[in-house]
Amino acid sequence: MNVSIENIAIIVFIILTGLSAGLCFTWSNSITSGLGRLDDLGYLSAFQQINRTILNPTFFIVFFGPFFLSIINIYVFRNAPSDIKGLLIAAAVIYTVGVVVVTIFGNVPLNELVDKTNLNTASAEDLKTLRATFETKWNQFHTIRTVTSIIAFVLLIISTMQIAKNNL
């Protein structure tokens, strides 16, 4: 295998997109149902702690890496056949809109709503209202992230197969 900038760029793009898809899938597959079984205070407390903990350098690399690598790969493969460029562009747009934009404008405002609430002083009714405002919307946005990250990952795998087929 020829270790070139093209190979490194696409491999890292695929790995980070796959990690993001795996995180979203795992969250949807197990964490959502586990958290859903908690009472309102437990649920909201857990979300506060998870949201505060997930904001770390590793998460930011996995989450934003595919966005930046999509730009790099579209540039690196600018002279590739149109089917390869189309797959890369589709993966980039789907990931960017379905994961990055949905997170920034959907999930993050909901996370901030929960984060700024003092759960220790909130009444049981306040906790119930906050959870009702948060949970369904957050899960709907997260489902979009899960589906689109997986689609982007699959498109990248297909693009790699096309790159190999064309010996690029």
C-alpha cells in the first residue's frame, strides 16, 4: 500500500467518522434507555454530568475532525472521478448537517438548559417539566445524528472501495 497524503487523509476521515457514528449508536442503543429508567432528578443529574464530562479534547477531535477532514479530502481528491468526489461530498454534507449542525443548534441548547438549572433547589414539578421539555427533543435530535453519522461512514467506506478500484 502506498502511504500517501491521500491515503492518510481518507483513513483518518473514516476512522473519526466511524468513532463518531459508534458513539452515537452506542448512546442510542444503550445509554438512552438506561437513562430513561431513572427518576427525573437522577436523569437530569446524569445528563448534567455527562454533558460536562464529554467536553474534552478527545471528544472535540472525534466530533469536529470529520468536518475538517471532509474539506481536506474534497480538496485532495478534487481530480478524482466524479463518483468518488460525489461520495466524499455527500458524506461531508450529511455529516456536517446531520451531526455538527444538529448538535450545535439542537442538542447543545437543550444541554445548556439542563446545565444551567440548579437541580438541588428545583421542585419535583420543575424537574418533571424540565425533563419533559428536554428528553423527547434531545432524543429526536440524537436520532438524526445517529442515522446521519452512520450514513456518512458507509459513504466513506464505499468511496474507499471506489478509490481502490481506480487505484488512486
